[in-house]
Amino acid sequence: MASYSIPQLRSHLYYVLMAVAASIVLAAMFSVHSMEEHGHIITGMNNQVVWGMPHVFAIFLIVAASGVLNVSSIGSVFNKPAYKVRAPLAGLLSIAMLAGGLTVLMLDLGRPDRIIVAATNFNPTSVFAWNIVLYSGMFAAVAVYLWTLMEQRMNSWSKPAGFAVFIWRFVLTTGTGVIFSFLVARQAYGSAILPPMFIVISFAWGLAVFHVVQAAIYEWNGKLLDEYVQKRMRNLMGVFVIASLYFVATYHLTNIYFARQTEFERFILVEGGIYPQLFWIGYVLLGNVLPLLLIYLPALDRFKRIPVASLLIIIGGFCLLYVFIIGGQAFPLDIFPGYSVSSSFADGEIGTYHPSLPEILLGLGGVGVAFLISAIGIRVLDFVPHEIPKK
Amino acid sequence: MKRLVFLLLCLCVPAAWAAESSLPKIDIGKGGECVKDVQWMRKNHMHLLVHQRDETVLKGVREVKYSLKNCIECHASIKDDSVIAREDSFCVACHKYEAVKLDCFECHSGVRKSAWLKRNAK
Amino acid sequence: MSDINLQRRNFLKTAAGAAMVTVAPGMLLFDVAHGNPQSVGKVRWGMLIDTAACVPGCNDCVTACNKENGLSGATTATDPQWIRKIEIKDISSGREVSLPMMCQHCEHPPCVDVCPTGASFKRADGIVLVDKHRCIGCRYCMMACPYKARSFVHEPLQDQNPDVPRGKGTVESCTLCVHRIDQGGQPACAEACANKVILFGDLNDPESAIAKKVKSVVSTQIRADLRLNPGVRYQGL
């Protein structure tokens, strides 16, 4: 068991946090019940913007779930001891976030009572169908990997298990990226850069989530994170942030170059109201520039840098997904290139979308599920990293 | 051990209570038998429906005798032309008794087509 | 066993395996007889729309479709619209055209490719449909469609047309009035248009009116660059 003493106050606080998370999940379940009874009309989604806030939350959770396993991979596959001790925690977070993301996705379906149909009718050309296999397989792969890490007799198998997980999550994140890549007709999507972009972004978001959780656990238990490890992990996160910014920049620059895409880019980057605001201020400034300053400028307070930078990266991630998923749908399809278009079905019009309370609650419910699984896991099993004693 | 026996005996009470309740009263509408006999239908109508719906939707084979519309044409109540409107309607009575959820009528009309046409004159 | 024989054996095994893997996905496509079991040869239903004859402001086809299929006719952001009139204006020349737009019933439908359960499917006679029994309401097909043909049912429905089952939480679109066609009829929109804008028929039957007209007049498919080969063609664009 993890070796820490629990002051009375912390014990109460733990249960309070669990209660808060549980009530958020309950509120989410109530939202789902309302959606099932009244239909999606109670949400902000419509025939133009068909995927909304729940998908923003779900895709963040799923991408971060894949990326957080980087910590494990660097430990098991690339054999770095500082990361090896963090591998079980990363595995737990991965399972927790994957569960949270899938909860949101499955409950947002128009007919969530038909999940058994999804499991038994498999269209091999559909990425969604493949993702059902990939996501459930991921649970199994990470569970086996955790077993090899935490069961002493299985430790020798942790390298092959870690390698399997490493490959699986690359395929899984590619599967998440091609959901959008395969949509040939939408100007925001239909690009082969999206899978690699999602993979690199998953590295950044996953590590950011790991940092936040690790900082919380260490603060809670009065542990100190070794400065050398801090610096290594912090710099790695910086590299990932720069790399993902590179991919996003390349995606937009290429789009701007094509004459048929410039109007879309002008919408997203300049004229689209909420979308340019979220992109430039939310993603670029808060999600990239500020964290990079925090990571690389030594002048700022040493310990709190990492959690703040990580939180900013997470916020930036949500902003990027909002712009990507919802902004990408709000821009109308170019059905008649060279013509201006109008109809009763919002052809040629920018789609309107206002996030509704049921959707936001559902998304937060996914985060709540992830929190509950992580918190219970950390409390019950030996997930807190055992630091390597200094030589 | 005694507690277990006591618990099991307690469970007999609701079971006995349930057993006393009578079988469902079904409004069979016009009634009759055109597909198969009653016992066969009671056991197998769900398999027939599933097979037939794939034939019709996926392959476009529309045999009138096996179509849902045709079932409803005869079995809808004479009073309100529906198979689902009341507690004793043809589909609801047994399904409620057996506690099996009816999913068909979220999309399908439970109303006799001839009556529906009269109400919504084309 | 000599080396050559062993090599040949392995080659044959690999080739058979590769062939099976290549053929298997094709066998999953529905290639079954069109409704009438006695039909010989393959039918492909399609429409030819004469945009020159289409009157701006006229909504007869839309009204007919709504009445036939039990749609409310309302046009808020969440209301289903299976067919709509679109007014387009050429940005450089200023020329204006009015036309009806519905599911284009593509030969290579993106909506069919992306549907996880196979609910979105193409019948052997070319009509692209949603099997509501399988639809889980994920809306991926709505994201994939280049023509914005699909609508999602956002509210519970009552008193549906017994010929056209529709329900909350599933996706739907123009069915080419499959319930009419299977009885030998015409889609409601084609029948209702006073100006005979919509010509419906079997594109594969060289004797049909539509096949003859498509052979003689200039017509295009919308977003032909996507190579989906829709069954709906437009004249005058």
C-alpha cells in the first residue's frame, strides 16, 4: 500500500470530492434521461451542427487517454526509470479517461438503448465501427499492462505489454483522427494531416493531465517531486506543445493556400466571432504561448509552474476542439462552388449553435466518471508512484 | 441458514400474489388467423417480425401477408383502430403482462391504415 | 517434400488468403434482387431535374414530400427537411437558378461508408436508405454527406404515416418514395411538380424516358468532382 498518513481533514475532503464528482455524474445521468425522453431538441445541436459540447468533451478525454500512456511508454518501451515508476498511474488515468469519454459518446447517441446493435452490426468501412473494437481492446490491453506492472511475477512481461499498448494507442489515436479525415466534403476536415496532428496533440494533452493529477497527488500526500524529474517532464511537455502547435499551424497554412479553402479559414481565424476568439485567445495564447513561457522561463515560481501550465494547456485543448468540431460544422458545405446559395435548410448560412445545459452536464459527467475511477483507484490500489531513492 | 429459509419464504408471498392475477385481457380487433396458428405466433412472432423486416427494408420484398401493416389491419381494436392505445390493446396487453418493452411503435404507426387515411385525407 | 513443392504450397496458401481477404468486404455489400423477384437485369432509379423549368418561390415538391411522408413542414434548425428548394446565384455572372435538392442517391455514398451499424445502406436498385431498426443516431452520416441530405429527428413523433415509419433519435432522408416505387409508382415530388421539373425513372433501362433524355441533353451531377456518381442529375447548371 502507498505509505502516507491521512489527517482527519484530508479524509473528509476526499469523501466530499467523491460526493461532488458523484453528483455531477448523477446530474449527467439526469440530462441523458431528459434527452431520451424529449429528444435532442433540448440540446443546442441541430441539423447543421450535429455534434456539440458532448463531443468536445469526449474527444478531449479519449485523445488525452491515449496520450497519457506516453508516460508509461517512455518507461516500458524506452526504459527511462523516472517514467517507469509513473507507468501504473498513467495506465489508471488512461482507463479512467477512456471510460469517461466513451460514457459521453454513447449516451449522446440518438438511441443509446441500441448500443447492443452497434456491438453486433459491424460495417467494416466505418471508422466508428473500428473504434468500438479499438477502444474496448484498449481497456483490455491497458488492464493487462497494469497487471504486468503491478504483479511482481509478471514484471518481465511489462516490456512486451507496454509495446503492445504503445502500438495500440497509435492505431487508436489514428482512428480518432480519421473520423474527421475521411469526411471528404467538409472544408474543415478531409485532410490526411489530422491523424498525425491528433497523435502529437495527444502527447501534449496526456502529459498535461498527468502533470495536474501528479501535482494534486503529491500535494495531497505531502510528497516532493524530485527537481530533476520535474525538469525532464516539464521540458518534454514543452516539446509536445511546440510540436502540436506546428501541426495546427501547418493545417491552417495549407488551407489558406488553397483558393477554395480561404473563405473557410477566414471564418475560423478572422470573421467567425466566437471561433477566432477561442482559437487565438483560448488556444494559441492561453493554450500555447503562456504555458511555453511558464515552462521555459526560469524567472517564475518553481513548483507551481507545471500545474498552471498544464491546466492552461487543457483549457487550450478544449478551445481547439470547440473550434475544430463545432466551427468546422458551422461553416456551410460548399455544394455549389462559385455560387452564393440560400434555402430553408440553412444552405450557405453559418450554422448557429449554443451549448445547452444538458450537453455541458453530460460532458462534465464524463470528466466526473474519469475522476471517480482515478480517485477510487488511487485510494484502493498501489498507483501512487514509488520514487526511486536518490543515490 | 434459518435467515436464508426465512428470506426465501418471504419471496413466496409476492410470487403467490402475482400468480393469482389473471391472464391479460386482449382486444384482438377483427381477429382471425392468416399467418400461423395462435400458439406458433405467441412463441415466434418476434422472430417472424425480425426476419420480415430485413426482407422488406434491405431487399425490398414486400409480401402483404407478412407485413406489419397487415397485422395491424386485422388486430387493431375496432373501437379506436389502434394496437397500442389502451391497456388491453392487442400488442400492449401481453407485452405489459410479460414486461417486454415494445420498441416498434416509436417509429411505426400503431393505427389501422384505412383509419389513418380517413383521418388524414390525402 | 521438395523445396519447390513447399514453396508452391505456401504461395498458394498466401494467394488464397489474400484473395479471400480482398473478396470478403465485397460480399458484405448487399447485392440482392430488387423488390420484384422476377426482374431481369439491374435497375437503377434516378431523377433528372430541369432547373430551367423550376420556378423560384414555388414549393410544390416540398409540400408534396412533407404530406406524403408525414413531415411537419416547419423549417427551424431542428426540423427534418427531406427536400428543399435552393436559390443559387452565380457569383461572377449574376445568373440565378432555382432547384430542388434532396438525397442524391449516390452510387458510392459516403453516408454508407461511415455508418457504424450498416443502417445507412444502398439497395440493389440504387436507392440509399436508412434502416431505422439499426440506426443508433450517431449522426456520422450527417457529417459525411456532401449535400446535407440527412436530417435527425430531434423530438418524439406522433401519428406517423403507416407507410413511412419515422422515429425520434434516428436519422432520415429522402427515400425516393420507396414505398410508392415498390408498388410501381412515382416519387411524390415528381408527381406534384406542375412544371414537370423532376423526371423519375430507371437510368439503366435504355427505353425509359429518363435514359433517353440523359443521353440527349446536357446534364451534370452536383459536386461531380467527388466521383460519387449520384443518381440525381441536373439540367441547366
